[in-house]
Amino acid sequence: MENKIERDFRGRFGDKEPFYSATTPGRANLIGEHIDYQGGSVFPIAVDRFIVSAGRLKNDGRISLFSCNYSESFEAPAGSIEYQKEVPWANYVLGVLAEFKTLGHPLPGIEIAFGGNIPIGSGLSSSAALEVCIAELFRSLSGIEISPEELVKLARRAENLFVGVNCGIMDQFSVYLAKEKHALLLNCKTLAYENIPLPLDNMNFLLVDTRKERKLSSSVYNKRVKSVEKSLEVIKKQESVDFLTEVEDINRYKNVLSAENFKRARHIAEENLRVLDAVKKLREKNMDGFGKLMYESHKSLKELYEVSCSELDFIVDFSNNFEGVKGARLTGAGMGGCCIILLKKDIMRRYEKQLAALYEKKFGFPPEFYEVAAVDGAFYRNK
């Protein structure tokens, strides 16, 4: 895939001078959903689906972009970066470049081609992968010295402020700093992190894509963020906390918050504890216990946070009744996208065949399956 993007870059912009190429993986969160924007601990892996960008600086003061996946071009003056309603894919690139300009880094002009094999809208964080990929590319091209943590924050601001999605920092952090054959335990308040070895042995993770179309920025995501912020405002009047994940006893607020807001807050408080328990189970190589917590996480996302859907629930219910499957849950924002399944390797094909048949019978089309491995975060090359 890297060679294809580089060929597309040369074909579109010529091969006159050296250029840089950056590659960033997607991510799947093993457990800890919808708590990163409330300072919680999350536990994602970077997966072997990638975004690749190739680019070089130029002196004409223009931003020239080419999306290899859409076979579309975009061009604008570097001195006036604006949100593009008619070219939504360009905003993930423009937002990153705008953040570099805000930090005082000049942008004489740039030409970039990019593409990849992370399914868009699947919950594998294609947007964060693209943002980090462009940030690492521009950093490399410009020789900018910026710490990994600051680059991650920059990429997140691009999505929050320019694209308009109120995401937490997990996605950008994990696709940049994850480690091969490890999961990343990240405290989203302090940004302290640790790479935890995955004792998979005869097991593996499988992603099942519902293929249900969803648009994150127009989904319930931002509504959930606002809901928990309202709950936090109420709780702050009674105790000194910065995030809902710091509340020691969320149940004391059952009659203080609205019924709906209490459910959202309860999910966040309990999910944070589940993550810490899951890491403990993993360190003990207790995969049955780890899988049980995955199921509990999905139930909470379905019943309390209400970000599941019939397709996701069908996959989790099927998995829970299939011998050899240890755990299953939605991964990502929800309302579609993917489930992540922990299962024995020797049952994988049988699982896929039986699930596909039943899923297609119910929903009219088969799901997609992605066997994934935990890989390293972003990197770049000088071409």
C-alpha cells in the first residue's frame, strides 16, 4: 500500500525532488469506551490497517491535496485555511496544518497525497490516524521539534476545533505511541501511559464490521459529551473533581441528576474501574476474566450510555453463545462500526462463516471481518 500511495504522489505531483512518507495505523479499543474525554483510563491497541501520506514542501503558497481513496483533489491558499463543507475529507488535513500555523510554524506551501485501508466510519479511528499521519509528515518535512505528547494534542485539537468532533485524546495517542504485541494503558487525565504485553498464545482479536453507515460528527457522540459535562457541572458543586472518573461514589447522585444523565455518568464511573480490573486480569493471564469484562463493557454501553445498535448487539449476543469466544464488545464511538472479539484462533473461520450467514439473513448483507495484530504507532521515511 505504501508503494501505491507513493506512486500516486509521483503521478500527481511529479518526481522532481525527494519527499517524505508517513504511515499511521488504526486503533481498536479493547476496553474503556467513552471515558477518554472524562479523564479515564483506556486500553487500546494499534491495529495493522494503515493510513499512508506522501508529501513535500513547495514555495508557491498553495496547499495541494490528493485523496487516493476518493480520487479527488483539493487546493487552497496556505495563508487562508478554512473549513470545507463540500470537501469533508480535506478538513482532517487542513485542521492539522492550521494548528501548526497557530503555533507559529510557517507554511510556504505543501503537496500531499494520502490514502489507506482503514475502513472509514468503522470505529477504527481513520480520522485520528489521518490527523497524526499528516502531523508526523509535516513535522518531518519542516524539521519541527515537538514532543510526542504535544503532537498528539495538536492532532486532537484539529479534530475538536476544526473538524468539530469533541473526541478525547485516546485515538490520536494510541495510533502514535502504541507498541507491537502490546496494549496501551493510558490515563487520559495525566497522559501517563504503559505498554502492557498481550499474552494471547492460542487466541487473537478479530474485528467484525457491521457495515452500518454512520457519520461521527452528526451522531450522538457530541450529545453524549454534552450530557456528561452537564452532570459534571452538578457534581462539582458538591465535591472537588475535574472529571466524572474521579467520583468515588456515583450512586449518591442518582436522585440529583436527571435519570438520563445519571445513566451516562454511571457508565463512565464504572467503565473506568473495569479498565483497571481488565489490566489486572491481563497481567495475571486470566483471559476468561478479561473477556467477561469485555461483555460487561458492552452491556453498559448498550443500556447506560446507549450508543450500541441492533447490529452490534447481534454480533455480541452471537459471540456470547459461541464456544471458544472469550469476550466481545463494540469498539469506537458506537451506533455502528465494529465489534472487537477475543477468541481462539482455531475457531475463527467457523465463527466467521456461521456469523456471516445469520447476520446476512437478519440484516440483508454480510459483515466484514478483519483479523488484526497489535502493531507499532506512526513512523516516517525520507524518500
